[in-house]
Amino acid sequence: DTAVSQTPKYLVTQMGNDKSIKCEQNLGHDTMYWYKQDSKKFLKIMFSYNNKELIINETVPNRFSPKSPDKAHLNLHINSLELGDSAVYFCASSYGTGSRNYGYTFGSGTRLTVV
Amino acid sequence: SQQGEEDPQALSIQEGENATMNCSYKTSINNLQWYRQNSGRGLVHLILIRSNEREKHSGRLRVTLDTSKKSSSLLITASRAADTASYFCATGPSGGSNYKLTFGKGTLLTVNP
């Protein structure tokens, strides 16, 4: 029944490793997002896909690469992890890019700790 | 740069009291949304108010929007311990085809039983 599900929920890894976070939504939304929440709870958008097309690509190191195999899935791959990448990463989804009538549905987050 | 700024950063009240949180933003918006985040969880959408609306209600929530002052407030009436959470405002830009929400830093609300 989970609307937006992310895996894993927790990820502890060493510097320099490569890791992936997966996200799936069963709401029929056509737009998905990755947000990063830092230790001060500030949420910053990273990427957005609409129907598998990248539409938002904020200033994010190119070690971060999103992939959307279909409109229900959006994955985030991170290469050469650094200490500063430690944060909570949230996936979200919504109807349409131009839709201004609906809120986002968020996943429960992936807490990434780089040691 | 971040769009919304919530005020206060933290608020502690007793159960049954009302809680008011404010949000200010900088640029033109299409709508403003409020979200709740319980500790260790994802954000939950509470309410959306469009730029041509001034007030909106949903259960114990009341949201106002003043576009001339670029500000919004969220009022939670008759608060409960379960309302303890961080509350974020988020703004949707006017114009442009790539719609994205920009979040503030949030207000941490603690409701004491």
C-alpha cells in the first residue's frame, strides 16, 4: 500500500564507495523528484523527471546520476562518496510538471552516512 | 537560494493551545503549500493555497496568504501531542514549465501533554 517507497532506509558506507538508492511510486504520478535534506533540515531539490525525461537538474556534483527506467521509478546513483554526502535523501512524486493544484507525496527517506 | 523562511524556528506549547507558524518568501508564486515532517519520517502534504486565495481551512488547520506581504501563516487549533513535528512551507513558482517546490527550513513544533 506504500505510495512512494525508497530503499534502503539506512545506508552506511565508506568514503570512495559507489551506492544506489531506489524509489518507486504506485500513485500513477508522472513526475518524480530527488530532494536532499541536510543536518539542519534544509530540503534542496536535486533532480526531477517527467515521464522518464530529466526536467530539473540543479547544481549537483556529477557524481550524482539519476535514472528513470519508467515513470514509476527513479533511482539515484552516487559515485565516489564523500563525507559531505551524508544526509537524508527523499524521493517524491506528483502529477505533471505544470500542475499547480497538487502537493507532492514523499517517501520516508534514505539516511546516508558516509564514514 | 531558498525561497521560504519559517518563523519561529521552534515553538513549544501546551496541549489544547493554538500554534501559529509564519512563512515569508521572496518571489512571485503560483501557490504555497504546508507540509509536516514527523521525526525520522518523510514529509506529508497538509494544505495548498493558491495565489488568488486568501484563506483556506482543513480540519484544525487554517492557512492564510498575503501576496502583497509575501507571507503565509499556518494556524493549528486545539493542538495535540501528536501534532509535534516540523512544519515546512513550500512555494511553487509562477511561470515556467518546470514546476518545482522550494522549501523553507521549517518550524519545529513541540506540543507538551
